[in-house]
Amino acid sequence: MELKFPKKALVTGAAGFLGSHLCRRLLEDGYEVTALDNLFTGTKNNIISLFDNKRFSFVLHDVTQPFWGQFDEIYNLACPASPIHYQHNPVETIKSSVLGIMNMLDLALKTKAKILHTSTSEVYGDPLVHPQVEKYWGNVNTIGVRSCYDEGKRCAETFAADYRREYGVDARMVRIFNTYGPNMHPKDGRVISNFIMQALSGEDITLFGDGLQTRSFQYCDDLIEALRRYMELPRGAIDAFCERHSLGAPVINTGNPGEYTIKELAEETLRQIPGSASKLVYRPIPSDDPKRRKPDISLAKELLGWEPKVHLKEGLAKTIEYFKTLVR
Ligand code: NAD
Ligand code: UDP
């Protein structure tokens, strides 16, 4: 879609898995897109096909440093997201969340841009409430190996809520539950990319712990649809929604409520890659690994008129096709 005066969007973390899908969608929607990334876990390969579009530009930049530009909308995604990546450099991880959101909120404040921050289901930690609702405050270790990510994201939410209350910044937040799809890094260690790569290469499938811990898996296209709908909403509608639900700030879960044990996921992956020589093997559970996770998405349904459409079987099939192109 070509508009005479396209809206301008800044996407941080644009070369990552989700950022790349969001940039593509924004271009399809007619936006001029500035993609910002320091390429820590992202790669230009994810966005290479977008460079031909004259409404797309890339900036190599670290969100922990201030950034200037005039934008209508800021989508803040910059932060390593897989446990092996964020634990590889924990100090940079927490800085990416905390200094990153601070810099982006300052930019939003100065330019009157709307800002949508991507938080995570990890703010609930190893949850004592199931399924997880937005009003649940979580059960998070402040000093464990996952804390750099979980606490960084929690602090980022606090920053966004306070910039909104104190300075009137139009900040919105989404807590994303495990999301998967094409453009995931094949070696990022997340469970879906691990299992598919292991099954395709005939390596053993590594189940951590007893494999009975659960997760709920959202396909990337469903998430991107939710982000776009959220950003499109007028501020008044969001304020009224917060008031109606006594929410201190606009924060909603997005995820697919289908809940699976990790063992079920491994079995489904093998069903979809039938010739695989891989066997299931058990490895020690990493510390602070949440035992159950499933989103309550009632608020997202009400606010956005949205719910996920892609079933795990279908999304897995599409993701397997993508990973096959990498191992050929
Ligand atoms: P990803 O690792 O593929 O993408 C993150 C991107 O941010 C990468 O391109 C990386 O290079 C960039 N980045 C990291 N630190 C940066 C910095 N300091 N400055 C600039 N760029 C930086 O991860 P993803 O899955 O695409 O996640 C995107 C966002 O969504 C993250 O904020 C993540 O916390 C959030 N999220 C993702 C999931 C999921 O399941 N995929 C779940 C919850 C939350
Ligand atoms: N997991 C696993 N084998 C792997 C990778 C992950 O059993 O090779 C488990 C992991 O312990 C966790 C779940 O799968 O219980 C999801 O892990 P992931 O790293 O994808 O996301 P997160 O733990 O952040 O939800």
C-alpha cells in the first residue's frame, strides 16, 4: 500500500525474529519504517528482503544509548529473548531492557510518539496463579540466572507505567507468551527451534527435567496482528479500558492458551518429521525454569477483538518448512 504521507514507525530489535515480521507487516500497511538493531542476536538476513523497499531503512544502534528521530509510533522490541542468549551477557541484557525503555520513552516524550513496549510472560516468573492474568504480580527470583531478563522486563514495565502517569506518554505494553515461527535463530536454544533442528539433523531431542513442564505456544503472525491492533487504538479507548479494569497501566497478555507439556511438543515435532532418527533424551532442568505457563487472554480479546488463529500443529508445520531451508 503506497500512501502519500506515510506514518513513520521506529522498530527496535528489528533484525530479530519478531522485529523482522513486524517490519514486514508495517511496510505492507504503508508505513515508513526505521529498523534499529545492534545485531546482538538478530541478523540482517532476517530483513534483507526489505532493503529494496524505499520506505525501509536500517540503523545500527544500541538502545542503551539515546536515539533521536521523529516518529509517529515506536515499537520497542530490542532485548535478547532466549535463555542462552540473555544469560550469555546478563549485564547487557538488563541494560537493554532498562536503559533501552528509558531512552525510547524519552524519545516518545519529546516527539509525542505512541510507544508499544514488548514485555514478557517471564514477569510472572514461576507462577503460583494459573492461567496467568495481568493482575497477578508474579513469583520471580531477583538474583537467579533468569533474573537479568525477568527483572529487567519488570523494571521496564514500571518505567513505562510511570512515564505514562507522570509525563503523559502514550505507552502501551504487551506481555508476550512463548512465540515461534520462521526467522527464529536456529541456535538460540529455545525449545521449538531446538527440537526442530535436532529432529531435522537426527540428533537426540533434549528434554529438560521430566519434560512435564508446560508452555503455550503462539505463532508469530498472531502476535503481530495483536501488536498492530493495539497500536491502532486511540488513547481514549485505552484509558477507558484501564479504568474499567482498574489497571494501573495498559498491559495485556498475548499468547495462545493451548497448553502442552514439553514432551508433547517433542512428540508432535517427531510426528511432523517422520523420517527423523532422533530419540528423546532427558537432561537436567535449568534453574528457575517455570513449571507451568498459560495466558489468560480475556483482556486482549476484549480490547483488541483479537484471538490467536494458528493452531500449534499448523504453526509447527510452517516453522519446520523454514528450518528445512537452513539445513539443506
Ligand atoms: P530476538 O533475540 O530474535 O530479537 C531481539 C533483537 O533485539 C535482536 O535482533 C537483537 O540483536 C536486538 N537487540 C538486543 N539487544 C539490543 C540492544 N541493546 N540494542 C539494539 N538491539 C538489541 O528475540 P525475539 O523473540 O524477536 O524477541 C523480541 C522481543 O519480544 C524481546 O524484547 C523479547 O523479550 C520479547 N518477547 C519475545 C518472546 C518470544 O517468545 N519470542 C516472548 C516474550 C517476549
Ligand atoms: N526446553 C527443553 N529442551 C530444550 C530447550 C528447552 O526441554 O532443548 C524446555 C525448557 O526447560 C523450558 C521450555 O522448554 O521448560 C521452554 O523453553 P524456552 O527456552 O523455549 O522458553 P522459556 O523457558 O523462556 O519459556
